[in-house]
Amino acid sequence: MSLKAAGFFRVAAVAEAFSWAALLIGMFLKYVVHTAHEGGVPVLGMVHGVIFVIYLLTTLAVFKPLGWKRKTLLLALLAAVPPLFTWWFEKWALRTGKLDGPERLLNGGTGLFAPRPVSA
């Protein structure tokens, strides 16, 4: 179960980061460059809002299957506020084994840098 939870979380985190970036680009075009059109801000804002809510719900849904402590959950939720921090959090969680779940040693896990048991 934790491998599916980790996969859902990773997709939601990266999608949230990219939707944030797209919205910032649209806002730059609208308010700084002063393009003649809206720069896609209304649509990008709605898309980002929906993906933001999906990220929050996914984070709340996966923290127990992944065996996160409340501190990790809080960090994941706060990462949704600054632009691109969900992507940073996802990379950190993958590197530190936070996406492996409690059965990491049984199934091998998804963490790239987590220590693996050596077979003789």
C-alpha cells in the first residue's frame, strides 16, 4: 500500500509545483509585461487551486500509510505555500526514505539513497 501512496504523493507534489510555476509565469506576463490579454491567469489560477487542494488531500491521505510523524506531515503541508517547495519536499522525502513506508526493509522501498541490507 505504501508504494501506491508514495506514487500518488509524488505525482501530486510535482503537479502542484508545476501549476504554481505556470501561475507565476502567467502573472508575470499579465502584471509586469502588460500583455494585451489576461495571460491565462484566470484559468491557471483555477487549475492551480484544484491541484493545491488535491495535494493537501493526498498529503493527509498518505501520511499514515507512509508512517510519517506529525512533524513530517506539517512540513509537507507547509511546503504547499511557497512556490516549488512541494517539489523540494518530494525530493527530500525520497532521498531520506520518507516515501518508503514502514515495510521498506521487506520490499526494498522506493528511496534512492536509503541503506539496503546486504545479502551474503
